[in-house]
Amino acid sequence: MVNVSVLGYGNIGFHLVDAFEKSNVINLIQVYNRHPIKNKSFKAELVNNLNNLTKADVYIIAIPDDAIKSFSSQLKLDGLVVHTSGSVNINALIGKFAKGVFYPLQSFSKDKVVDFKKIPIAIEAQNLSDLNLLNKLACCLTPLVYKIDSKQRQNLHVAAVFVNNFTNYMYRIGENICLKNNIDFNILKPLILETAKKIETLPPTDAQTGPAKRNDKQTITKHLKLLPSEFEEIYTLLTKFIQQHDKEL
Amino acid sequence: MVNVSVLGYGNIGFHLVDAFEKSNVINLIQVYNRHPIKNKSFKAELVNNLNNLTKADVYIIAIPDDAIKSFSSQLKLDGLVVHTSGSVNINALIGKFAKGVFYPLQSFSKDKVVDFKKIPIAIEAQNLSDLNLLNKLACCLTPLVYKIDSKQRQNLHVAAVFVNNFTNYMYRIGENICLKNNIDFNILKPLILETAKKIETLPPTDAQTGPAKRNDKQTITKHLKLLPSEFEEIYTLLTKFIQQHDKEL
């Protein structure tokens, strides 16, 4: 049994608490939140005052990135204190406790059910026994556990911006072009899913297709004429990059 | 029964022939290819000479875009002749036959099994009876049939470049960042799949998250410092666009 308390009840805190309460091998001791949590019942104890935190093996801070430093400095705890952020260094945790990171690599929203078994968790600690403890905890939730240091995790967070946020923006441009031309955006959804699934078996470099890859100048020119002018700059830049990238490989 | 012949045996031709040969409601009459097709047996007749084409309801031209015009001008056929291209106008078909388009919106490769039931087909014809015939043919393969005119289809093709080719390039950048930092790229695959699945229930505009969306300047600055310099231009441009786009909506 691992004894855990979760500090913060935002998107990540919400889903972690839910997963821990359902687990047979994790004992959720307390959930801290600044404000009372309404219309929810927990097996764990709810606390609003940091002085009321009791002993646990791991305390998981699940609050906004820029609040981690000052929040952690108020904690008078023994045990291992971890944050859940992709972009914050382990050293942002200020205190005499042992430090670590427990970063689930997924975008969370409260209204969407989460299956932790499919979510990778990146863990980091300052010594091997703490790392093993975090590994044990993460393995209760998912088989996808990765040991990643702070520098790697910050780079991973940048990579995630490309494959998640910027990819979603590509979908928005697709949707926008459809809207402007009275085309049902649903027609693109199977292609979007296929594009994501393809790289499960094929590295993205090998999966690259399209007019830029083929250096099909005629189609590129035609596309630039058709395209709403606001998206020309993106089309041109990404076409240039695909062509340069290919030369370098 | 719809009687069909397929002209061309590249990636699309290969998969169409395969699907038609398995169908109980489509009668594949002939497969034309310039060169003999080796190590393959068909129920349909194989021909290498356009003069040997016999009567069919629909002739499907599945050859490279820039060859469609001159190839079609050699055809002495009755019946409906269609091409399968996303970016070529219906009027690129030259001849006295009836004209149409039968565009399956997916990227094909011969070594990957295709499930047509999940592939949208965009159809276009010059009159209602031909359109109904194409609709009947497409509905034998997939429930996802869309009536799309040439202008819409060309715009759809541009949109597909964004959601497929450019999205795959975002994955390549993610892969590149992982490689450079000794991170296993597999850690990003669940997020990639989740990002694609999310828009099945949420419009991409509502699904947008990330530092650009939150206008989180601190994280953006940190990312730009970390990022390999070659990708700075893309990060900056897409961040700017996400922020502008949000203001306009």
C-alpha cells in the first residue's frame, strides 16, 4: 500500500483523486483544497488548512505551475513531495522534504473520463528509493511509466506543444477552410484519426506524404491561390520546412 | 449490380480493385494497367491496351493527377468516366463520355490494409442520374458519402494538407525534440491519439489548449529558449496565429 495525499483539486487533482479512490493498492489519505469542495463525497479526509495535513508517503501537488514554488514553501512535511507539472523544474519545490515529479502526460478536463492505463507518467526524484516509490505509485495507475529528468521533461513539454496544441491548430485551419466552403468538417475526421494512428507503426518521418514531400510545385501553387490569405504564411513556412528537413535526413 | 472498370493500378487502383473484387454488389469487369501486373490473379479481366476496354457503367481513372487530362483524351468510351483526385477539376476529363469524380479521402499505401467503411468518398457528376449512379457505387463501399463540387473538393484537398501532411510534420518535430534529448518518442503517442480523438466530440476551436491559448508568456519564453533554433520560427508563428485566431472568434 502506498499512502498518498493530493494537494489541489483542479483538473489533474480531480482525476488523480478519482483514480486513487478506486485503487485497491493506493490509500488516499487526504485531499487538500483551498476552498471547500462542494457536492462531492470522498473516502479520504478533506482539509482546507495546510497545518492539518497528516503523515503520508507521497504528497502530490496539483496546482498551477506558477504557484508551485510559493505553495511548496509553506509545507511543513516529512515524506516525499512531488509536483505534476511538465514544465517546472524539480528545484522549484522549496522545503526540507524529499522532492520529486509525477507528471501525467495528457491534457485533462473535468468533464472527460480519463483512463490512466493509457496515460504515460514521467517520474523524477532525487534518490533511488524515492524514484522506486514513485515508480510503484505510477505503476498502480498505468504500465506507461518513464524515468525522465527535469531537463528532458521540459523538452518533452515543448514537444507536447507541437503534437498536441499545434496539431489541434492544424485541425482548426482545416475546420475553417471547410466552413468557408460550405463543406461538412466531419469528412476530414477519419483522415485525422488515420494520420494519428499511422505513426503507431511508422515513424513520422516515413509517414510524411503530400505536395511538399513530393515537391509538387503545381499543386503547391494551386493551394496557395485557393487558400484564405491569412493561412498562406503557415502553408509556405511548413512546406519550406518539410522540404529542408528531408534534405537534411 | 454496378459494372465497373478500374484504369490504373497504383495505390488507389490497388485498393479499389481489392474492394470491388470482394463486393457482392459491384461487378468489376476489367482492370487496365499500362504494364502487366505480376503475381496477382483477378476475377476481372486484365488489359494493357485501351482499345480492349469493354462496356461498363463506370470507368474509374486512378492515375497520377497530372496524367489525367492526356490519359482521358485517349478514351473512346460510352458510360461514365470518373477520376479519383482531390485536386483535379472535373473538366480536366477530356472526351465525349459523361464525367464525374470519385475521390476517396484517405492516404493510401499498398502495404497497408484499407477499411473502406471508414473512408469518406466525395462524389461529383454533371447530372443527377450520374450522381445517383456514383452514390450507389460509393455506398457499396462506405456509409460516408459526400456530394462535393470541384471547387469544394479542391479546398477540401488544401484542408487535408493541413490536417494530414502538416500535422504529421508536427509529429516529426516532436520526434526530433525527443531524439535530441534522449527521450523515448513512444511517450508522446497516447497524447497524439487523444488529440485526434478529442475533436470527434469537441470542435477543434473548443479543444484548443496550451501556453499560446492561455497567453502564458513565461512558458512561451522558456520554450523558445529550449527549442532547437531551427523550430523557433514555426513555434513563434503558430503561437501568434493561435492568439490572433482567438481574438477574431
